[in-house]
Amino acid sequence: MKIPKSYLFVPATRLDRVIKAFNSGATAVIIDLEDAVLGVDKVALRDELRAFLKSWDFSSCGELWLRINGVDTPDCEQDLSLVNEFAKLSGVLLPKVETAQDVQTVAQLTNKPIIAMLESAKGLLNTPDIAKVKGLFALSYGCLDMFYSLGVIPNSKGADILLNRVRTDLLLYSAVNGLSAPIETIFTDFHDEAGLTDYVQAWQSLGFGGQLLIHPKQVATMNKALQFDKATLEFAQK
């Protein structure tokens, strides 16, 4: 199995963008039923998504994932029912994970790989137990909700300290539990190509396996940043 590097979000309200997302070179596309569709009639939206997936040629592109609503929301059960209708969906992105039970609940109700998003202090402190859950594919984190919940100012020295702690924990607990390498969170300024390049090279050097992306133009920048130079290749071969 080839592990995706680029996970590009597409709002469930804009399913016309799914093929465009794959055409950008993304190795995985995540249809977002959570944050990207706040205030939308999610019952009607699931019906539209169901019709879309029934007509989708899963063999034509890369991996297709769904970000569902959190297990503590009334929408989660219906989201999981939708997931179970489509065997060829690659997996589930589970937001706002705080306990191992959150992941176990989804794992028991689906037979899909799960990416667990840690977005709060409670989730971070429970990382050792969360990482042990059978059915978990990889760990990731949501920086914006995490900053808000902890009172951390984004793009500050304090934010850097926190995120480096988070990244280290995710890397270690993923390794000891045999998970796929962690997936880096979003880079919010999709106009900042140089900043994204530095960001990608930083998580790659740390041993992360990929990144969540919010705009198709970020895919090409990420892929270019991941290209190894001759010295790096020689070191890896040794």
C-alpha cells in the first residue's frame, strides 16, 4: 500500500471540486462533512454526497476519505452509516478526538482506517492511549482549535513551543504502536509558497508522513519541497 503524502480538503458543499483536487496532484482527497459545512442542512448534504459517491469511479484517482463529525455530535451516527455504504472509501478522518473510546467507537462501527485529529488539551494528554487503538491508521492534529482551547497566540514563539511538543509526542507514540507516520496539520496561508516550503521540509525532516492541505495550489508546492537533493538521497541509501 502506497501511503499518501498530500491530503487535500474539499467541502462537501463543493463536490464539483473533488476531481479538480485530484487533478492538482493530491494523493488523497478528504471530503469534509464537519467544519467546512457549518450551518448547512447536513441531512440533505449527505443525500447529495451519497449520489455523488454512487457515481464516482473509485479506480480513476487516488484515495478518497471522509472527515465526519465528532463522536459527541448528533451527526456522527448518520455520517458513519454513510461511510458503511461505500466499501471503496479509503478511510475516516475523525475530528476532535479526546479519548481512546472516541476512536474505538468509530472503529467498531466501520471497518475503515482512521486518522485521529487531536485538537484539545485532553486529546493531547490521552495520546498514549489513543495511539494503541486497533484500527487507527495515523495521528494528526488541528492547530487552530488547539490554540483557541489553550489560549495560545497563533504564529508566536509560544505556538512554536507547543507545536513542537505535539509533533514530538505524535511521532514517538506512532512509532511505538506501529502506526503510519503522523500527518502534519494545515498551513493556513495558501499564498505563502516560501513559508509552505519551509514548513514541509521541517515536518519531513522530523519524520512525519504527509500533510493536510486546504488549497490545490499547495499540492505542487509541497511536492516540489519534498524532492530530495543528491546528498539527501546518498545519506538515505547509506
